[in-house]
Amino acid sequence: MRDFFKTFVLFSIGVCVALILSEITIRTVAPQRVSTGRSLVEPDEYLVYKLAKNQSVTYTLGEFQVTEATNSIGLRDHEVGPKKPTTYRVLGLGDSFSFASGVELEETYFKKLELSLSDKWERNVEVVNGAVWGYSLLQEVRFLKKYGLQLQPDAAIIGYYVGNDFFDSYDLFDEQGNPTVIVKDGDLVSRVVADDPNAIRYSTARIRAFLATHSHLYCFLRERLSDVIVRLGLANPPPPPDFCAKEFDEHLQKGWELNQRLLHEAADFTRARKLRLIVVILPAIYQVYPDMWYQEISRLKIDSSLYDLEKPQRILREFCSQNQIECVDMLPALRRRQNERDLFYRVDSHPTPKGHHVMADSLAKYFSDHTIRTFGADRLQAASARHP
């Protein structure tokens, strides 16, 4: 027994020394951006959750480190005061693609659009970032109706990310009408995990959070482990992107039907108040880089004939056209630059600052080409007449 204890102690010391040396080596040779979590949310009875006011965190993943800060009304933006008579104000809505995970505030397509339109129109233009990471179209429409008018917008943009917006609204509540996510200790968590404190992910959450914020070795291994496990056949590979399937399954079809009703609701709400509404279609990374898609379906042995990469954009454009809703598809502009391989973060899959710049240029061109023919232009022209 004594020999076993001695062996165990020596083994444990050896493991600790190896881990310490590995940590020192990674910090020296390949330092990682240790993760920091987001504690920017608070519960909201109507929206399930919203951004808390006057908060600031440094959010870090392997590919980026950015500051995410909220203002006094709980938006990731500068302070927003009463709108001046000469100002044209746009309210931007969306999920993490529009909130802009991975880029600083001034690098977001909302803020780049603001700068571009101010230069083009030679008038003060404000694009307010009302997007919230993790939001569904349901939450965005509710935000528009409950809080949007307080910001006095002349127009509203809804950033529709095809990667998950087809089903997020449908998945926000369960069959009993309870939200599937809740705020717990300042963080957004799955209700299933929160209700089961014995779940492995729940019981190890604090340990993983500590390692993610302190250990370069942990972050290094975490970035690579999941792919290694899949390649070794020890876990199932990620499922194919069903939102690009030629035939939606029942889950996606119900989600799309709900979204159509929500888009109708948003259109009716803005028209009644003479606000301009523009749906901006945001593509997934492998729609912009089709070679990534073909590599993936080859690796996963997927029948490519069952999928159509451009279906999400097509059905959205057709729906908006049939219902006289303005729509801007970002896929063509980004795909024209697909030879530039840095439009998206390769692991995180959100747009980089360059990707946001491309989207802002495309959207600014649309605004400039179409504003004169839409309501909202009368306000811009009236302001110009009053203040030459």
C-alpha cells in the first residue's frame, strides 16, 4: 500500500510538472488569447434578456480580443441623445453578426455605414447599434416595438443571419411557453442546464471558466480538441447546414413560417409609423467561400445534391419582394471578394473588420441609390431645405 501511495504521489508530481512546463512553453512559443466571458445581460420579461446598462467587458476568443461596452440605455453604442432636426437616424437590429462579435464598435458595419452616409449626404447620419448577440427575429421585432420608437429612428435595419435565424425564433420558447434560455448569475444559459445542477456541463462550468481565463495551455488544447475528436471518429461530426437543404425539415419549415409572420409584423409596424424598413441578409462563411463547403461535404460524405447554398437568400429575397419589403443581400458583395481569405474569422466564423467594411460599402451604396425613392427621403430633403 505504501509503495502504491509513493508511486501515486510521484506520478502526480510528474503530471503537475509536465503541465506547468507545457503552460510555460505555450505562453512562450504560442501565447493564446485567453477567453473572457460575457456578463452583459439581464432578464427582461418581454425580450427574455437584454443587454445590461453601463457595462464593459474585454471579450476574448482565440482569434480576437475586443471591448464590448453598453451605454446608459443598454445598447452597444455611444450615448444616444434626442435626435436633432437635421439628423437622419437608423436603428440597427440583429444578432451577433450585427452586434458584431469580434470587432470593435467603430469597425462594425453599422458604424462604418454611419460614417459613409454622413460623407455621401453631407448631413449628420446616426446608425444606432440595437443588435444583441444571440437574439432571434422574434426578439428583434419585439425590441423594435417596445424600445425602437424611443430612439426616434427614420429607418430600421434588421440583420438576418441565415446561419441560425430560420429557427432561433421558433426555438426561443418551449411547448409550455417557457423561454429555453435564462439569465443566471449575469450569464445567458440554457434552461435545461440551469435546471439540472448535476449536469456535467453545469458542475464543471466554474472550472472551465477559470481555466479559460487563466491557462494558455487550456485555450490551446480547446481550440484543437473538438476537431481531433471528430477526425478520430470518437464523436459524431457536426450536422450539415439544414438551412441550405433544398427541402426544409418540419422544424425549419415551422421556423420559417414563424419568421414570415414576424417580418409581416415588422413591416406593418414600420409602415404605420412611416419608418423605412430594410432587411439585410447576412451569409454564412461557407456561402462566401464555397470551396470550404465542398471540402466539408467531402469530409462528412454528404450528398451535395440535397443542398442549395443560395436557397436561404433566394427565399428571403422572394418573400421581401412579394411583400414590398426592402431587402439587401450581402452575399454577392462578399463573394466578389472571396479571393481575400480574411473576411471572416476562420474558427469563430463571424465577419472580421474587413468583412464589416465590405458589407458597409454595399449597404451605403444601396442607401444612396434608393433613398430618393422611399419614404424617409422626404425627411432628409426637408432637413436639407431648412438647413442649407
